Amino acid sequence: MSEANKARLRRFYDEVFNKGNLAVMDEMAVANFVDHNPSPGQLPGLEGVKQMFAAMRTALPDMRVTVEDMVAEGDKVAAHVTLRATHGGEFMGIAPTGRGITARIADIVRFADGKAVERWGVEDMSDLLQALGVSSPPQ
């Protein structure tokens, strides 16, 4: 089961992040999916996750993730991924800057009956915030 769930999460990263295929989310996650660390303003459930990814795709149209590491035990998969993109569209009210960004993400996803049901995640968005001009690099 662990290897099958790892393959499911890899497919999610490839289809949703790399290809922008949001439709695949309906077959990969339950409608009442719980994101324990939602983005600001993110609606609950799978629809909220889909809306968040649609907004990200608009803001970061060339978004790509690389899976750096992935481990699984029981019904959970933990992954460390690196997101790279160009800020090419409005993001949180900030006009496109054309700057490249890198973000590091750690996810733990729980699966049941072949579908994602919960996610706990941490994102290091310091590079993104600097590219948007919202924060300064550490001194």
C-alpha cells in the first residue's frame, strides 16, 4: 500500500503542479478532503484546494515541482518538494514581477481507499515573498 500511495502522490505533483491538470484531482482525492494548513482565504474541501491551485497556476504559469524525497508508512506519505516558477500573473493582489521564485514544501498526505483524504503541509515561501517585493532578504 505504501508504494501505491507514493505513486499516487507523485502523480498528483506531476499532473497538478507540473501540468496544471486540476480535473485529475476529482479522481485522486475525496470531496471532503481536509487541508490542515490551508492558504489564506482557501475554502474548505477539495473545491477550495482546486481554487487555490487555479490561482497559483495563474500567478505562476510555468510552475514545476521536483520531488526531492518521499517516504511512506501505513496510510501516510511524506514528501519534500521544491517548486520553481516565474511570477507571471497577479498573486494576492500583487502585479506580476517576472521574477523567478523557489519554494520548498513538506507535505504529509493520508490516503484511504486509494484517495487522498488529509494533508498537513509546511511551505517555505521566503523566496516568493522576496520576489514579490513583500519582504527583504535576510541581512
